[in-house]
Amino acid sequence: MRAIGNFLWFILGGVFMGLMWWLVGLVAAITIVGLPWARACFVIGQFTFLPFGREAINREELSNRGDIGTSPFGMIGNIIWFLFAGLWLALGHLCSALCCFITIIGIPFGIQHLKLAGIALWPIGKTIVTIEVADAARRANADRQVVGVRGGR
């Protein structure tokens, strides 16, 4: 089912937003200062081409430890990103979502565009994994919290 969803997504317009992510990544890479954002653009652009079956998750939630992207520096990077590119990519995804919502068959695609719009606003500190890996990470974090609440028993 994921393969069919990804195929339909790609041919019915997902390719355009993926190319927009890559274009923003290319511009960021050319500026040299934007290299950290360029890598994120290419990764999320690839995710935008084939989003079904994968999910963006906070890296701290996945690895249970922080890094520069999940630190206050990551927040500063996200603010800079939002001002220069995030808002525009999010608007592109919102417009695409509205076009998808017009038809009944496009509703799952519209929902996916809304998820991608959220990622477009604050991408630093996130990574793309399969849905199964994201679920396993969330379960492991929940288990750790339960053990902590019970006092380590």
C-alpha cells in the first residue's frame, strides 16, 4: 500500500515540492553559510518525494541524547531557517494541501502536505526514519519514563 501511495504521490505533484526542497538546498549550499541547512533540505526533499511509510522524528527522541541540532543552537538555526526559507516552503505545502483536499481521493495527500508544512517550519533537529523505527523509539522512551516514575523497579 505504501508503494502505491508513494507512486501516486510522486506523479500527482509530490515531485514538485521535492524539487522545491532541493532548489532551496542548492541555493543554501551556494551561499556556503547555508551548508547546514542545505543538507537538511536534500534529506527532507528526498523524504518529500516518497513520504509514505516514513516519518520525521526529533533526533533526541530517537537517540535519547541531545546534539547541536536539538540544543539552543538548533533553535537559533530553526529561527533563521524560518525567516529565509521555512515559511515559503510551508506555504507551498499548504497550497498543495488545499489543492489535494478539493478531491476526496486527495485527502491523504493533503494530510501528508500538512505534515511536511510543519517540518518545513522547524527542520533542524529532526531525522527521517521508517514509521516502525519511530514507534519503537517512542515505546522505548515511554518504557524509560514508566521505570523512572516507578522508582527504577
